[in-house]
Amino acid sequence: MGDGVAALIDLQDEYRAWLDTLPANLEGSRLAEKLLAIAELDLEELHMIDPPRGYGRDWHGRFSTDTTQTTMTKLLNLTHAT
């Protein structure tokens, strides 16, 4: 899960940089709001999660509690919603 979390944090950093460089005419826009929502997510907490052994293989498809996937879905929904 470490690589997935690192990828999410890298993406979040890119979105923060995008937010920081938005032109003045886009401040307060829907895009700015979405970028801010992503920037404010506390992704560092994901590093502290220690899923049980076999997580994702033994329970595949039975439960949808994969925090990394949930967070990624939120990021994608925020950036691709119309």
C-alpha cells in the first residue's frame, strides 16, 4: 500500500501546485474549490494504516473498505466532475 499512498501524495502535491498557480480570474471558481478540497485531504493518515495480511486478495470483491481506492475515487471525482 505504500506505493499507492506515495502516488496519491504526489498527485495531491501536483494539485496544490496547480491551485497555487491559478490565475486570479479562476480564484473562487469551481475548479479552485475542487483543487482546494483535494489539497485539504489528510493523506498522511494512510501511511498509518496496517491492513491485515491477505488484504485485497482474500476478501477481493466482498468488502469495499480499501481506503486508498476510496481516496483515489474521491480525487478523481473531484477533478472530473462537471
